[in-house]
Amino acid sequence: MHDAPDDLTTEAAVTSAQPVDDQLEPVLPEAVRQRVIALAAGAITGVPLDELPMPLRRVAKFAPNRRARLGGPVIAMQLAGDPLLRQRLATRVVNDAGDLGASILEGVAPAAADPVEVAALAYLARPDGWRSLIADATEAVRADAENAVAADRIRDVEQRLARAEHDRAVARVEADKLRDELARLRDEAAGLREEVRSLGKTLRETQARERKSTDMLSAEKGRAARTAADHDAELRRLRAKLAEAETAAGAQRQSAKDARAVDDARLWLLLETIGQAAVGLRRELALDPTDKLPADFVAEAAADRPENAPGTAARALDADDPARLDQLLGLPKAHLIVDGYNVTKKGYAEISLEQQRNRLITGVGGLAAQTRAEVTVVFDGAERVHGLPPAPRGVRVLFSRKGETADELIRRLVRAEPAGRPIVVISSDKEVADGVRRHGAYPLASDTLLRRLSRS
């Protein structure tokens, strides 16, 4: 329902003026389309919300300008597909347009009217001949656009012509300046050419003298370089000889120092061993001074002893008897050398190598504390480990070096000792036993040490 009777009259006029047209919707220029949407968006304000199509209800709450901006496609779609809605909105738009709206309803477009406004009103009101009005307005809009483009192009051409004329004037002034400058430069160039000729002649003479001096300098440099090279070669040769001599002298000094240190250690150990052995024997035997010589006793024994009387047999100990090991370690300054893995793998091979080493070192530590003998345990370097626990007091733990076996290290240790010092080597390896025996050591089997340690 509408509030004003004039609206009803105008709506009836629009309805009666619009014929039935089954043709397709015309294609509107963009300016006309935007004006149609703006007019319809403003007219929606007076339509009750429940009388609007559902798609328009979401934008009907916006202000007209925002409604046209955000809901333009929806409004255009509804105007094209809903003739009743278009008629209701056209009635309000035509009434608001006044005389222009009345002229449009009569199918007449005023000559002074805006063609965009005429086309928009004709599209909404659709009187007789509305398509012609839209077509005329479209042509007028297109003509105005073309005229505007033409005017812009004319202005652009005029501006370009003005700039070109200004550039030509500036170019003429610059050309005059350049001609004057060219004349001056030609005069200067003539003077410079003469000066260049004179300088060229001087330069050629100077270059000739320079080439001669360079040749002489190169010859002198070559002789000096050869002399310096000969001198450097001779100096390097003398330095190399000096370095070799210093190295040889240092090696000889170090070798002599090491030899003296080894000899001193061997001599000290030998003298200490002999001295302690003599003191021990004197204390053990408690011999009194005698006025007889050994030959006297031999003669008396031969006279008193029956011819077939049996002699007193000396008590012998087995080679693997632990008591024999105790006797040897009881000698002054005795040195016990143990082939580590030869003993452990024979005595307790079922445990890990680390446990074997710890067990053997702990056992010989107790033996060293009891006998006060020097003890050295040798292991193969292939099994070298880091972070071993501290060895007991009096026990030395050695690993063979890379490329060396424990057997070779044992033989080196034996050879390093002075002749006469009691050295006991524990190893079941026959090659090791034979080798150390030749150097005066006492080889004993691994079982001997294992039985001795099991007794502790």
C-alpha cells in the first residue's frame, strides 16, 4: 500500500504505458546501468521490508549509497527478472523526477535532459518506445564519451605542439651556442694538433732512450738474479749441511746421554743386587772366620768317606712349583715380568679381557707387597685401552707399541737389565722362555704364577 494518491495514479500510468514485450533485456552502457541501480536503491527505502524479494531484504537495511555499492548486482538482477518490483520502484522514481519523469512516461526525451538520466528512467518506467529512448540515450552517451576522448586527444596534441615549439626555440638557441663553441674548439684543436706533433716527437725520442735503458737494466737484472740465485743455492746447501750436522750432533749427544743413563742404571742395580746378596748371605749363613781352606776339607773328606758311601742328594723343586717362584722373588732386587694375556687366557679365559686384566693386576699387586719385588705386567698393544684403574704400588703395566708384540717387549725389558740381576719371566710361550733364558733370566710357566696367586 502507498500513502499518497499521486503514487497510485503514477503507478497506474506506468502500468498502462508499458506494453507487453517479450524481447530480451537491453544491454545498458555502464553509466546507465549504475544510474538505474542508484535510482532503484533510493526507491527501495519506501517499500516495506516484507514486500521485497528475499535477496533484497539483506541490503534494504543499508543506506541508499551503500545499498547501491554493495547490492548493485542483486538489485540489477531483480529489476531484470521481477517486472512488478520494477514497476513499483519506477513509480517512485518517476514521481521524484518531476517534469522529466512525466516526459519520459509520454515517450518524449527533452532535448536538454541528461541522456544517462533519460535512459535510466526509460528503463525503469518502460513507456511506449522505451527501447528507442534507451538507444538514443546510449548513442548520446557514446557520442559524449567519444567527444570527450576526442577533446582529450586534441588537448594532448595541442600540448605536444606547444612543447615541440618550445623545444625548437630552445634547440635554435642551443644550436647557436654550439656553433660558437664549435668555432672556438676548432681553433683550440688546431693549436693542440701542433702541440701534439711536438710532444709526439719528444715522446718518441724519450721512448727510444727508455727502451735502451730498459734493455741495459734487464741485462743487469739478469746478471744480478743469476748471482743471487747462485748465492741462495750455496747458502741453502750450507744451511742444510749445518742442519744435518746439528741434528747428527744432537742425536749423538742424546744417544750418548741415554747410553750413559742406561749403563748407570744397570751398574747401580748390579752393585745394589751384589751388595744386598752378599749382606743377605752373610746374615743367613752366619759364617765365622776360619783358618782352613776349602782344599783342606776336600782332602779330609776323601780320607774319611767310604768309597761307596752314598752322597747326600740335594732337594730339587719342580719347574712349576710356586715355592721356586718364592725363592727367586726372595733374591735381592728381583724383577718379575709377566706375559699378561698368556697368563689370563690360561687361568680365567671365560671372563672379559677387562676383567682378566683387573684380576691379574690385583693379584700381582698382592705378590709385590709380600715379596717387595719389582713387577712388570705386559699386554699386547692391540688390546690397548684407556682409563685403566691405577696399578697397585710396585706394579708396572705396559702395552706393546704399534707393530710390536708383547713377546718382543718382554725381550727388550730383559735385555735392558744388567747381567747378574735376578729376572723372573712368567710365560708358557716356549719361544719367549728360550729367548729370555739366553739373556740370563729365569723363565717359569704361567701355571706357576696362577698356583701362587690362588694360594694367596
